[in-house]
Amino acid sequence: MTDLPPQLLSESTEPAHRYRLRAPNIPETAKVARDMVAGLLKATDHPALVETARLLVSEVVANVHLHTKVPLLSLEATVRGPHLHVSVRDADPHGVPWPPEPRTPEAEADAEHGRGLLLVQACADAWGTVWHGGVRPTGKSVWFSLSDAAAPRTGVGLRTRHR
């Protein structure tokens, strides 16, 4: 399931700490997933990333629950050096996980959904999607990366790949 960015794939003297969670697609999974990632970040001495990571994990996992009918989802979280990479995969080949089109302020104020990927876009150092299964997709992953490094966050870097 690895959808790792180059900074985590490159040879490094630091070990990668990778954890995987396969969980039911139910509302409680968002809490379990964010607590798992927060625990990983605390254990690897990255407390500055905990709150942002918890928010983004919640949004990406909740999107699977809200927009698919798959029974299971998979989360992979990897910490290597100052970098965190999280990927959430589902087996639904439909739907496009993109931020919604901008709305009017009036519509935005009343909306109950539609802000999750906008938060991911705004808070992550990079994020994107990976489609799995080739020409006839068998599923997709939505991933994001955060870093403790001193680089400024731009929220850009959307990348879509097909596997």
C-alpha cells in the first residue's frame, strides 16, 4: 500500500517508523486512526505535528466513511526523520477526492460538508491521490505529508498517480 513521497523513499540514515491500520469503515474509525497517528508522532518525538496530523487524519478517514460504501479502509503512517506521511486507502473506484469548487459565502456558512479536503490542502505540506488498479481502478488512496523541518508550508503539491 505504500504511497510514499521521495523524501521518505530516499536513502536516509534515519529509520522509518511505519504503522498500518486496517479498520472497518465506521464513524469510530476516525478517532482510532487519529489516536494511532498521534501516538506514533509522540513516540518518535514529533509533538509539533500532533494536532495538525490529528485534524487531517480525521478528515481523510471521515471522507471514506461519508463518500463510500466499502466495508474496510487502510491507513498507513510513516515517520522518517522530520517527515510524516499518511495514506488512507479504500476499495471504491468511484468518486474524485478533490477539494470542492469555491462556493458563495452564504452557501459556505450553511454547508455541512465539503471543507475536509480544503483543510488538507491548506494544512499539509503536500497531498494528493493515487488510483490503484490501472485503467479500471480498483480503489484509491488520499495521502498527505507534514514535516517538522523549517520549510514553509504551502499546502500545494497535489499529485495524482495511477497504479
